[in-house]
Amino acid sequence: MPVLFTQKAFRLLLLPFCLALAACAGKQPLLPDTSSQTARQLYAERVANFTDTPFRANFSVRAGIVRDGVSDTRRVTGIIWGNPGSPVRMDIAAGIGASLLRAWTDENRLLLYLPGENILYTARAAVSGEFRLMDIAMPFGAWEIAALARGAFGLVFPPDEVALPADPPATGERALTKRGRRGELSLSPSGLPVCWIDDETGWRVEFSYRDQAAHPFKITANNAEGATAVFLIRELERPSPFDDTRLTLNIPANARVLPLEAAPAGTAAKR
């Protein structure tokens, strides 16, 4: 004769098992949250597996700052290019044929030529002066922007300098950039940089991606003083290697050579 169980009887039979499971669960230690560590490992793998190639990116920058309650905005377009391990070249214009600035930079040096003034400014690459001359506040210079735009994150945020503190923040991991600036680097679950906050200057930089791309199409920066900058990579190409002539900054023999410190902010923008 079949035994029939009502829904109530079935629940009564399950009750002891549920109580036992609950008791066991209460005695189990909580597992540590390893999501941040996993993201860091994935980031290290991304950097290790990254294959750098010649690159050329067309971009635009829209920037603004509030001075005395008045909003001042800037918009420029440009192109940035180079080979792996070589200096980076960048040309910036304010319109068709209106060349404002030509830049040559590597990890240590920065050369900026202003055609309208026929002046060559020299500086250390870390000063990010390419954009300061156009009265655009940016936490990164052309060399770093070129690395970030093509997904060569390890050149700016080396994996061995992305270390978890004893009490990792919920939003990200601590990082020391290649230029020696401390900040907080937030990684996506797949190990892509999504945000960086500079400890010294208060800049907050966000990286936006399209679909499954491993490089950002937009870099957005802002700080507590009201400065904002949106760096939009309109097109990223992987051409054949550039020869030396394409990477050379050609300067007229009669150009004046000055230290960048001698140039007030916005020098190029005033042309």
C-alpha cells in the first residue's frame, strides 16, 4: 500500500535536517573575500600577456575649469603615435590646419614645440606640460596617455607595485605609479583598471571600455578644484612600425629653446 505524504508532513521531515545544517553553518568560519586578490592576479596576467605593437590614436580632449564662478572650457584634437619601447610623438590642433603644439616624449624627457611662437620648451616628462601649455589640467602626460590608450597599463601601473594593504579597501587596491605617485587603483572583476585616485593631488581618473576591448575608449579626470578633462580615443590603429623620420620632432634652426617653467599656463591656447 503506497504511503502518501502531505506537504505538511514533508516539511516536518525536512525540519531536523534544516536545523542541523543551520547549526553547522553557524560553526563554520567566514571565508575571506578574495575578489580583490583575484582581480590583482588577473591584472598581472593581462600585463604579462600584453603584446605591444606600433600604435596611432586619434583623440579629442574636452576640458573645463571654474574660475571665480565662471566656467572656462577648452577643446582640442590631436594624434599620438609611436613604436613599442620608443619615444612618443603627439601633435595637437584647435581646428583644421591650426597646429598648436608638437610634442616628443619618453619616460624621462619632454620636448614641446609651439609653431606659432617658434619656441621649444624642455622639461622632465613627469610634469605633464603638454596639456598645461593649452591651459588644460591633466594628471597624466602624453607618454602615460599613450600607454593607457593602447592598453599598456603595466607601463603606468606596474603589477609588482600594485600591492594589497593589510586592510584592502572595498573599492580597489593601492598602487604606486611608475612616476612615483601614490594612489588607489580600482580593478574590475576581470582585472582592468577602472579608476585611479591620486593621493597627492586628489585627481580622480576613470577608464571606460567598449564591449570586450582591453583598452579604454575614454579617460575622464576631475579634481577637487573643479578641473575636468575628458580624453576620448576616437580611433586606435595598429600600423606598421614607424621609421625614425616619423618619430623625430623637427625644429627650425632659429627656434628659441626655453625651460618649460618659463612658459605660463595656456601659452599655446592663446594662439
